[in-house]
Amino acid sequence: MTRSPQTLPEFIAPDEVPTGLVPITNARAIRAEMEVWREKVLRRPGLWDKATRGTQDRINRIIPERVHAIITTGVEAMTKGILFGSDLLKAKPVRDGSLAAREEKARVAIRAYRNTASVEGGVAGAGGFVLAAADFPALMAIKVRMLGDIVAAYGWGGGSVRERLFVLHIFHLAFASARRRPEALADLERWIADVNQPEVLTDYDWRTFQIEYRDYIDLAKMAQLLPLVGAPVGAVVNWRLVERLGETAIMACRMRWFAETSLSLERPE
């Protein structure tokens, strides 16, 4: 018996399959990824973490004092930019869309900013102390704009105190020392639960955040200032720093997404 055209299955040629399709999110798989990440964050400092401090001190002694001053000023400017600047206001929050669609947007942003940072780091590293030092504020600006785009992809953002603190918590967690990471994670979880949050930005312990950030990037970025190895080191380091911040932002946004989704389900209609 011949089937009518209406009942025949539809086949699509491989070259006609639409591109850019968003996969369906597997909530269980995402939660499993979050748990693995959480265990990594809470892992106690190992021998490598303790050994890097001495290496960092030796590299620091090679770098001219004026370069240290530029780096410190740059970190301060970045912190104040998150606290009071307008870069976080440029990205428009995405109002609709599934978690999968939002994560796809976030990962596209990470790839774009990661590539830009890598090129910037390679060029600056090849230029010696002056250009490499100038790369610090450029990289910081890239990170702030990327976080604004990632958070906006999940539907959040803006210039409110609460939203700016969310970005600060992501930054702090991404670049905290192994000893301080559990505390930074707890701070983020308190923010998500809206427990014991500062009323104004000046109440935030931004000086500790600033010191933690500088201590983390010093070892990696200082090598970029060294002759001969600066260019390849700069490209790789910038790539990894932006990648690390992007992945931390994804995990933080997932935590917030599931927390807010759970609250919305518990509210009576």
C-alpha cells in the first residue's frame, strides 16, 4: 500500500540543515557541572599554590617600580569602573529566551572577548615594558565589558548597587587565591540569597578585592614584561585570564538562574 504524500516522513539534506540551532538544556547535566566546579573551588591549597608565591616575588623584583605603579593604578581604576562606571550599563539585558539560548549568547561573547584579549596581549608583550604595562588597563576594560555582556545575556544588568556587586563577586571569585576562594564563593551565595548585603557600594570591601586580583594576575602577567618571551606569554595569559573569568561568570549566572527559578516556582499565583 502506497502512503500519501502527507504521511511520508520529511527528510532534510545535510547541506540544508539550518545553522545556529540552540540545543535543549539538560538541567541535570548542568547541575552536575556546577557541582564539579564547586568542588574545585573549595579544594584546599596544594603545594603548587604555596610554591608560586616565591616565584612571584622573584619576578616582581625584576620589574621596574614604575611598572608596578602603573599596574596598581590600573587595578584601582578597574575596580572603581565596576563600582561607579558606565561600561556595565551598555549591554542591554535579554528579556526572553531559554537558558540554552542565553548560554549560547554568553559563550559567543566569551570567545569574542577572549580572542581580542589574546591579540592585545601578544602585541603588547612584543613591545617591552611600556606596551606590556599599557596592556593592563586594556585587558581590564575587556573583562568588564565581557562581564556586562554575559550578565545581560541571562537577562540581568544595569547600574544598581545590587547588580554591580554581582559583577564584583564574580570577579573576586575568579581571581581569589586558593585560600580565599571558599570565602569568595560564600560571599556570592550570600549575594544570591540577598543576605547581609551592603546598602551602598562604599560599604563593599573593594580594597581586599583589589589586592586579591593583583596578587592572582601578577605571576602570570609579570612574565609578559620580560624580554623575548613577552609576546607568546602575553597572548596565552590574556586568553586564559579571560577564559577563566568567563567560565566563572557562567557558573555564577547558573547559580543565580536556578535560585531565581526556584523562587518563582515557590511563589503562589
